[in-house]
Amino acid sequence: MNTDGEPTEGIVASGPDVVRRLVDNHRTFLRFLESRVGSREVAEDILQAAFGRAVAHADELRDESAVAWFYRVLRNAVTDHFRRADVARRGVAAFAREVEVELAPPEVQDAICGCVRTLASVLKLEYAEALERVDVEGMAIKDFAAMKGITASNAGVRLFRARSALKKQVVASCGTCAEHGCLECSCGRPGRRVEVR
């Protein structure tokens, strides 16, 4: 074996021999992956997908070692795994920044329908608190997340859901007044509760 834990012998195989040779090295492949991704579960997922690819291409492997080819497949799979994880992290961070909004100027806040606060109070407690801290008090999402012991992306999702739930409450309670932004509201019907998730 070389320093990466790979067998150095060059066995040329084809068809069922390829599959058998790869299955015989299952534990070695799993250790190889786990040492690179840091998770047994993720390593098993990557290995399973790679085995599927190997079986599909088993008859094509005639000029090189099946094991060496499979290590290249695994290295590429690890690279793809980290690339996808990085894209997902950047997407979640961008979403968290997008939902973090500035407070409206005081004159606009004063003009907003007075029943909105009442409606917010009938939401799930975690939603009401997110709206109060971030939208009313102006707390940054990352600070709210730290206060609640959750990630910034989870806080962003919670705030998004809270805003959606509040919108449903406003529309159900205020009717056509809500269509015009609840400015100078005269609906006088706060508090009609709508079931939201």
C-alpha cells in the first residue's frame, strides 16, 4: 500500500472481476473516504454512489487497474462533495443576508396598521420573538441567532417563516386593507386568528 492507503499492485480486471475486486476493498475505500470527509455516514453515501458508477462501467475497464480507477472516482467524488457543501453554505449565507432588512423610518412605522403588533402576538412564540427582535428592535440576524443558540441560516429561515405567517394573519384579519399596505388602517378587526405553521 502507498501512503494514501491505496494498494499498489496493478490488477487488470473486467466485468464481474472488477466488481469483485472493488467489493473486496470496501473497508479500505471506506477508511480512505472517512479520513477525508470526517464522517462515516457521508463516507458511506459517497462510497455507495461510487460503487453504482463502478458497476455501470465495469465492462469498460480493461487497460488499467480497477482499484486505481476507483480511487480516482473516489477522489473526484470527495472534491464534488466539498464543492456542493461550499455552494450550499454560500447560498444559505446569501439568503440570511437577504432577509436581514433595515428598520423602516419612524414615520413609516407610525403609519403602519396598529393591529399588526396584535396579530404578531398570536403567532407561534418563536415567530413572534423573531419578528420583535429583528424587525421591531433592529437586532441583526446573526445576533438573534447567537442569542437563541442557532445558526444564522436557521435564524434567517425562522424570520422568513415568521414574516409569512404574519402576512397570512394580516390578510385574514384585515382583508382589503392589507392589499394597500395597511397604511392608515381603519379595519378595526385585529386578532382574528388563522392557523399557521
